[in-house]
Amino acid sequence: MASSGIELLLVSLPQLATGAGQTLAISALGILFATLGGVLYGVLATLGSRWLNILLQVYLELFRAIPVLVWLYLVFFGLPIFFGLSIPSFWCAVLVLGLWGASEVGEVVRGALQSLPRGQREAGLSIGLGGWQLYGYVLLPQALKRMTPPTINIYTRIIKTSSLAVLIGVVEVIKAGQQIIERTYESVLIYGALFLFFFLVCYPLSAASRVLERRWAHA
Amino acid sequence: MKTAPFAKLLAPLLGLALLAGCNKSEDPGKPAAASPATSYLETIKARDKLIVGVFTDKPPFGFVDEGGRYVGFDTDIGRRFAKDLLGDESKVEFVAVEPASRIPFLQSDKVDLILANMTVTPERKEAVDFTNPNLRVAVQAIVADGSPVQKLDDLADKTIIVTTGTTADIWLTKNHPDWKLLKFEKNTESLAALANGRGDAYAQDNLILFSWAKQNPGYRVLPQLLGDEAPIAPAVKKGNTELRDWVNSELAKLGEEKFLLKLYDQYVRKELSDDTKPESVIVEGGKWQG
């Protein structure tokens, strides 16, 4: 079936592309929310409010202790059963990946902010900067360097974890591949294509992270 | 890690909450969608779409054709239901389900109906309502054509291959504890062991055996069943008697025109050996004769 391999891949391409579109859309939105939420988390965690920190700690531990798969089930199947609130599978996946990613990114942002010399914060305050100005002009730009490599690592994990969405009915790229395999039995070919897809999406991200790391090391 | 005990405390709590939810969902009439005040069929008609959970990677029951369309024995029944309920077979929305997600999809009102090769078991009956069956499954044993084995009892002093945890494994262990079993973890491993002559027979769900015998000539399936036949049926949410009754009357109607036989010819027949009787696989009209 050597010659029909290429043929099969061509026939299957639209189906794989639809799945890939779902994977990319969920991942991109999840990454967007993870980044916005993570920065917010990091800033809130360094404000020094005791009660805020307890709240953030609860949020963090909930996402650290409970697997993403269980969160997907809880939000997708649990909310309608408990509260009659039904979220479509696509947005449920985006929400859970975003919240999970935000807890991970948030810890990175917090760590980066806290690793800055205390003098930076004090100097900013002493020249009369307000909270927004202090974070926007002094602290976050400096923390950006320290948080970028680990954050990109989280991004690639979000992309790979998005395949769990199949369990709540999203036909993402891996499920699309399995559908083709069960029809054609061409498992090596299809899994090869899936390998290539994830590599082509994730490798540029980690390569970019390495380039930035090297560039900033000399800055 | 000063927060670790805290996290350890939370996880089981949430697990409990989830379990509590499972019990609660068995209480019919609570969720808005299935309340007795408004008719469930009217709800479907108002939305002008029947939502059906199907397998998308289990040919011939539910799979995706080359054009990317959901098709198959179960899937096409769903299309027909939409046609008869809403006047157009395109007024159906298919949701891709996995074996483990079939029951949650019903409990959370995400789908109206599950048409995904679901075997009726006492445990599942607690969680969902099954309609009348559309398929049947039974455990049988396959032997090589040249084997002296003619009936089940001839296997008493032979080596029988089973896949761990299947109905065949459980039934043989319970009813013939002295028979010699050779166990494998996966169906594909068991089939390879049979082909390599490592056992005299392989006991498994008969559809798997029929299909394998078709692709691998030189084997025959013993007619005797191991245990009872089990029905495979569509399922609705627990307490949704209105939709269940509609599906039952619909299955009876489709039985009169031998609709399932048509689907069998289209999807299933080519998978099975030529001497397989359709009645050993499909249940026409929802009429179960166990």
C-alpha cells in the first residue's frame, strides 16, 4: 500500500485540517487567557495582601492537585447537573485550559516579580509612581525576561494537553487521526502526520524561547 | 510544601461532590430539559434538531467516511430518527462520544440520545434508561477448521484463550473454573495467539470473532453460546420516558420496513463471514427474544 499512502494522506487532509483547526483554536485562546490571567495572578500575588494570597493559593492548589481531565469533566458535565449551566465543549476546553494555564503562568510571573531586587520597587515608589505605573514601567518589563522561557514551556504543554478535549466531544486533531486510522488501518502514516503537526507547532515556540534566552543573557 | 495537606484534603472532597452529583442526577424531573410540564419531544421540535451521541471511530457502527461525514449502522439510525421526528434527516447534530463519556453526556443533558453500541447491563440500567434493543451480542468460541472440537464441552481438556476482564473471561472463570485458560491483555494479542496455535480456541464477543474469521479463513465459530445473549440498545436520560417510548415505537415502525436489515447490508454484512445470519447480530423492530 506504498503508493496509496500518499493518496490516503491527500484524501484525509481536509479531515485532519479540520481537527488541526480545532486544536490550534483551543490552544491559542487557552494561551491567551492563560497569559492575561497569569499576569493578573502574578501582580495580585505580589501586592502583599494576606487574604488575596490565601485566595490565590486555593486557586493554585485546586489546579495543581486536580488533573485537567477531571476539571474538564467537572465543568462540562458537572455544571449542567449541579447548576443547569451548560457550556459548549469548545469553550469549556478553552476555559479549563485557560484557568489551568493561568495558575501555571501566574506562579512564574509571581516568581519573576519577587526575584527582582527590592530596591526596584522601593525606587519606583520613592519617585512617586502609582501602582499601575510601578508595575507597568518598572517591575513587569524587567520580570518579562525571567518569565518568558518557562512561560513558553507552559504554552507547549497547553497545546499538547488540548487533546484531552476529545473526552467532552471536541474532535481535535488526534481524534480526527484516530477516525481515519479506524477506517483505513494506516496507523503509522497517520501517527506520523500527527507527530509532524505537533512538532511543527511546538518546536518553533521552544526555539524562539531559546533565542530570546540567549539574546537577553547578553543584554 | 506547607500547602500539600490542604490540597490532599480538597481532592477527595471534590470527588465526593462529583459522586453526590451522580446520585442526584438519577432523580428524574429535576433538570429543566426533562421536566414533565413541557413535553420533551416538543423541546426537540422547538430547537428543530435532534442531538445524538455516536462513536466516530468504531466501524461499522459509527465512523467517518472519506468525505468526513459521520456514518455507520448506529449513526444512520440517528439520521432516520431525525427524519421521522423533524421531517429532515439533516436535522441531527452528532456529538463524538467515548465509551466512558456516554453516560455523563446523557446525565448532563448534553445529548438527547446515545446511539453508540451500548450493551445493556444491570449497572448501566441504574444510570440511564435503555430503549428496546437494535443489536445483540453473545460470547462464542472460535476454533480451527481441523480441530476435533464440535461443542462447548469438548473444550474441557483444551486450552482456551481469553482476553482478561471480558465477558468471556468472567463467564468461563465462574462456570468452568477447572478449564484451562490462557489470558492476554488485548484482543489483538489473543487473536495473534490463536493464529500462532498457542491455544485450541478463543472465546470472545461473537461480532469480533465473525469479523476475524472473515479475514482469516480456516476457522469456524462454535454455534453454542457461552452464557446469555445481551441486548445492545439506544439510551436516553434516566426518567425520559417520553423519548424512550417514541424511540420504541419508531424502532417498531422501522422493523416493519426492515430498515435495520438495510443498514446491516450496507455496513455490517461485508465485515462478517458469508454464513452469518443477520438475526444473530441485529434486532429488528426492537423485539428482543433472549
